[in-house]
Amino acid sequence: MKRKIASVTALALAGVLALAACSSGGTPAPAGAGASTNGKGKTITLWLVGADTPDVARQYLKDEFAKETKGTLDIQQQDWGDIVTKLTTSLPDANNTPDVTEMGNTQSPTFTNVGAFLDITNMYQELGGSKLLQGFVDAGKVDGKNYTLPYYFGSRYVFYRKDVWAKAGITTPPTTLEQFNTDVAIIAAKNPAKINNFSGFYLGGQDWRDGVSWIFANGGDIAKQSGGKWVGTLEDPNSLKGLTQLQAIYKNASKAPNDAKDSNQYIYLNDDDAIPGATPDDKATPVSLSAATIMAPGWAHWSIGVKGKTDGKVTRTWDDKTFGVFPLPGVDGKAAPVFAGGSNIGISAKSKNPGLAKTLLKIIFSKGYQELLGKNGLGPANSDYTASLGNDEFASALVTSAAASKLTPAAPGWASVEAAGVLEEFFSKIKDSTDLAALAKEYDAKLTPMLNAK
């Protein structure tokens, strides 16, 4: 399963900001409206983004909604690449808005801050309350009220080649961040795979979603609230500790280009010699094994493994003698706080059927659906149901890393930061910087006004 957090175009952002002005038109759904089971002859629309929600889960929602309300649930799949643009243009329009929609967790603050979603505070306890992943809850909260809640999580952890590590003389995973940093540098220097441009740890120069873990682990952050506004904190001493460690990794462990992002890192772990009978597309593999270690969201494991063929289709089989996973360790030996992947979900403030939309939320947060997500590798929003992920190494790494995970700042202007690629630009300069403190100060000055834009 591949999942991307969407970027936002400048044009889309202008529309997002216009939502506040548009929200006064029409008749918004009352915040206290209860769930409805009277859906006969009615249809509500659910937008799901990307293909991460499996077909079996989609059918479950349709069947349960029909059983509960006698109504019809129309599920429409959207693309991560343009979801912000589509939400921007559709949410203010009662005739075209989805009744319920998924969005990336980092996208939620921008829309909640301009009144795009219905207040569902009166449902918070019923839908899971404190058992819901609180970082995601906070991303959908404004002035103490709940507007969006977590849909699923997919925290990041480490994938590595056990065979390559062993050839470098390292047979057990590190227990601290310092040891991890040392190990991947040693593996890169020894290059046991005997491959040009080999990385002990492949970390793209623009891959801030993985790289920010080093800032978090050392007690730093991207930004914080101070004096009633958001301010960039990259120049904080704790943030600089993490940046210094990152610079050493970029120089000594990773051969990833300065402009590489967090896309398809798994391809660098796989052995991809063409197999007999493979189609031309199968043979057009971009790379073969060229890294001993990567970080990626948990769903990347479906794309990692020994290449084979089943019923004419190329498949990958996870071989636990070759591949392994572990949560990124922190400075104290506990799991490091990594950036959490995943989605939030909310009801459009312009929905014409808010009662039916609330019934759909009740189904989504029910035990049956939450466990169905877990059985299909998506972290359930409610901690009561994480056992449904199973007890294999992927589930263990996912749950452990998610428990320590963090989100980006819930600032009203966060979408503008992503839209402008400010963090990609900043991270791409870390490796070659001769003064990290000055670089961090420069980008704090860029971040602060953008974070507070409304």
C-alpha cells in the first residue's frame, strides 16, 4: 500500500482561505444535530483518498450504512495529488460537497481553522474519546472543539537488510539513536554489498518527514506557540542537536541526492534482477539493492521482499532472514518520536444530510470497522482495536512507533508551509551547510509568518 501526503498548490490555498468568507452562505448544519437512521431514498457521499482503504472495507461501509439507514452510501475515490484543491472548491458548495471526507492529518488544521467541517464535539466520547490517537485528534481541534477525528494511522519505522548488516559485522538492531547513527555510518563505510553509491541508511535530502524524527528525538520541534502565535523553532538548541546528527548521516551514511524526497525508498532494499518470463515493465526496475536501511510508513512492507512470480504476476515475499524491521530508537533507548502518517475524517459543514453523515461516522468508529482496518494493515484510530493488526513484527513496530509519534504543528497556516516546500528546501541544505545555526535561523524567519497566516 502506498500512501502520500499531498502538497498544496498556491491556487488551492487561496481557495482554502476563501472558505471562511464562503461559510456564511447557505444554511449550515446545526452543530448539535443527532445521528439519523432515516435514509430511505437518500444518498450521502464519502470521499476516500487514494487506494489505502481496501475494497472489503468500502463494501462493509456500504452494507452497514444501508442496513442502518435504508439509505445509499456513494464512495468516491480521490487522488492525494489534488485532494486539497478539490476540498477547497467543493466544501463551500452545498450542492457539490462530500458529506464526509478523508484528508491527510497535516491538511486537517487548515480546513478546521476556516470552518469547513461540522462541530462533532458532542460525538467525541461516543466515537472513542481518549482512546483515539490524540495527536490526530489535536490536528482536528479548534478552540477546544472537535471537527475531524483520526481515520487510521501508519507510523514510520526502520526497514533493513539483515544480511547486509551482518556482513558489516552488526547482527542486532541498535537500542539508542546514537548507536543507530554510528551503525549506519559503519555499514556505509564497509559497503559489504560492494555497490557504487551504496547507503548505510538511505535518507533523501528533502525527506523531512523521516528526517524530522532526529529533531523530535532530541527534544526539538519545527514550531511552537508563544505569546499567542506560532513561531519557528529550528534554531532551538535541541533542534540543532538533531540537525547536527542529520548532517553527519547525510555526509557519512547516505548517498541519496540532496533533492530526493520520501518516495519509494523501499526500492533500494530490494534485489531486482529480472526473472524469466517477466514482462518488459517488470524488467524496467529503476534500481537494485543499493541501501542497507530505510525509514518508511508501515505499509511499505507490502513492497519489500524477494522477487518472484505467481500466476504470471510479479510478487514479493518477505524473507525474515533477509529483511527486518524495528522502531527507530530514541536518545533514551525508548522509541523515537517519529512523524505519524495517516488520515483524519470529518463531516462537511455544508452537508445537507448531517444526521446521516453522523451515522456513517458511528459505523466508521465501530468495533467491526476498526478491526477490519487493522486486519488489512491500517492502524485503527481507536487503541482498543490495535490487536487486530496481529502480532507479527510489522504490527509490533507499527504500534510501538505510533505510540511515540508526533504530528506537524496544528497551525492555521501549516498548509502554506507544505505548499511552498519550505521544509524540503531547508532539509536539502543541511548536508552542505557550514553554519547550521544560521541556516535554522533563516528558515525560522520564513516559517513564522506562514504558520500564522489565516
